[in-house]
Amino acid sequence: MLESSKYGTIVRDAIRRIGEGAWKAGVRLPSVRVMAERNGCSINTVLRAYEALQREGYIYAVPKSGFFVASGPDRPASRPADAIPFDAASPDESTMPYREFFESMTKAVFQRKGALFDYGDPQGMSSLRLALAKHLQDVGLFVGERRIFVVSGSQQALQLLAAMPFPNGKTNVLVEQPAYHGMLRVLRASGIPAIGLERTERGIDLEALERHFRSDSIKFYYTASRFHNPTGWSYGKAQRESIARLAKKYDVYIVEDDYLADLAIGSKQEPIAAEDGGDRVAYVKSFSKTMLPGMRLGAAVLPQPLVETFLEHKRCADFGTSSLSQNALELYLRNGMFDVHRKNVRDTYRARLAELTRVCREALPSSLSLTAPTGGIFAAISLPRTLPEAEFALALQAAGVPMVPGERFYLPDSPHREFLMRVSIIRTDEAAIRRGVERVAAVARRLLRTSAKERIVVPES
């Protein structure tokens, strides 16, 4: 493992222990040498981690005695009152359709009555699946309701697909790097063998994809084809076509996580499933980012060979998704409210992302850069090697501009590891974005100066 990863592990573990009360105020931390032995790293790496914790107020140093946990008042608040949530992943109240959706829920209660509170079809209400079939035509998918499943959030669909056997009889999952950390968590918790494939702003190396498909017993390739999490990138049409063609050629499935499908406009950004015709792509769609996350509603469109196995696993998971949420969503789709809401959030997020791009180009130090997102709610700030993610994340948290460090989006020991921070615009308006980026720039400049002047280098004994 890289020294930078060891450094991050030490910082995160110390913050967790302090936060949980395992290391109380005044307690002496393990010595630098002991901590280096425990983590299999250099003394200098531990010193850097302790210095970062000291600068942010978590610990303090006593000459010739070591490092100690700071008392409560000296410790930085978990999040300042004026924090700008660049780490958010759920919509803010200004974009959530509370009143309109409440009306749909009320109508559902009065119109459907007892049917709302009985066990339903594990595959989802037939009437909602019909409505979803029409809705999915907007993103280029023309499918019958028999291949559509209503799931308890897209995360459930990813969990079920990862766990179930596929007709190709293969065992490994190929996953883009970086990738949505929720999927990586599923693979890790389930003990599913995973192989990483580097993804850049230009897409993926199709020759490398073909090698994996040909030689590595790939059950499916997991990808967020549009508005990638954490970078905001999208595949071009040629890559989408090539991925679909190679999957068919080598008997591999694609799990396409189209979590921001409703932010796409026009055929130029159609999903891989539209290129594939439903033959090899298990398509997963979420309503959480554009509506109300607490509804726990998503949709999965499956190739016919996967339908029966997925249904059996769905029955084992929950006997069926919430009937109340399903009925309300059906009414919301049918009465045209969703179309109005979708346009509003598209415009809102597009304006926010444009402001983020503009301000980052103006304000960030030259050694940091915002990757060019093609839309959505996420973008990534690339970092120089002299600005470790863990230290930067800790300082940003204290400054009230929390972001998600890039290590969360990689498999352990990934050879494709890049240093980045994910920034989200989903809970920030344009004014907050401007203030937040200015804070980020100030923190980055301070840490970059520190890396050049204050780091202590201790030779190995």
C-alpha cells in the first residue's frame, strides 16, 4: 500500500477514535515509532499525520512526552454553522417537490385505500411499471413492463445484481476506477472478486476492456455511463456502442448505473442500454437525486435471461417495495408533475455546475484543477501529490467546506489511483458555491505552503 494511504488511515482512525470517545481528552497517543510499526509505514508518515491532526486541533504536542488528545473545547466542531456542504449527495429542500408529491400521496390513500397496505407484487405494481415503461422512453429505452422492476432505491438493485448468479456462469466483477463507493461497498461486504478498470476524462481503454472480457471470467462490468460519480464524466456515443458490442461478443453483462438519468437531454447522451437494445445491459435508475430520497424508489430494467433470478432474489429481500410510495409515484408520473419538476432541477443543477466550473478556474491554485464535468451534480478536483487527500479533507472539514476524498471511490491498492476530491453542487446555490470555492482555495494554498516549509523529515533508524 502507498505511504499516502497509510497516512490517510492514521488520520481517519485517530479522528474516529477521538469522536467515539475511545481516545479521551488528555490521553497520550501511541508513540510515533509504535504507530509506524502498527501501520507498516515510515516514521515520517506518522509524524505528518500527527502534525495534520495537531494543526486542526484534534491533538497537541508536549515536548519530550509525545502527542495527546485535545480537550473538547479545543477540538474543531464537526461542521461549522456556516458550512457549505460540498460533500452532500441528497437534494436540498429548495429542489424537493414536497407539496406536489404530498398531493399525490394523499390522492393515493383515498383512491387506493386498503390496497396500499397489503403485500404487493415483488416486481412492482403493474400500473407503475406501465407508467415507467412510458417514462423510460425519454431516455431512449423502449421496453415492456415485464422486464421492469420497481426496487427500494437503486442501491437495492445493485446489491441484488451483485449477489445473484448470472447465466454466463462467470464470477468476477469488473468495475470502473474511480467508481461509486456504494457499489464498492457492496462488493467488499459480499466478498465478490472485483477487478478495476481505469476511467479517465476520455473514457476507458477499449483494448483493456476487451482483454478483461476475454480472459478474466467477468460476470458483469459496472459503470455509471452518464454523469459519473465522482467526476461527472459521460461516455461518448462511440464508446457506448463499443462497450455494448464487446459485452455481446464475450458473453459479459453490463450493470449500468444511470442514477441521474433525468438530468440528461437529447439522444447524444443516451445510456448504453439504448445502444444494446436490452440484450446485455442491466439498467438501473434512481429517483433519489432528482426527487425525494426517503421514498426509496428506483427502477431496474433487465435482460430477459436475468428476470426470473432477479425476481427470486427480490422476493427474499423484501416481499415488495413500499406500496404507498409506488402508488404516489405512479400518480405523479401520470399527471405530468414529474415532467415539470424534472425541467426545474435540470435548469437548477446546470446553472450551479456552470458556476462551479467558472469559479474553480478563476480561484483555485494552478496545481489544482477541476475536471470538466459534462453535467450532473458531481465534479472532481484533481490534487498534486504534495497535497494528500486525508490532510486536505480534514482541513476542509474544519474550514466548513467538507468534500469526499477520492480514496473512497477506489478498490484497495488500485494501480489506477488518482488524488482527487469530489465536490457536489446538489445542496449549494451559486452564491454558496462562490464562497465555498474561495475557502477551498485558501485552505489549499495554506497546506501547499506547509508542505514546502513545515514538514519534518526524520531519517529511518
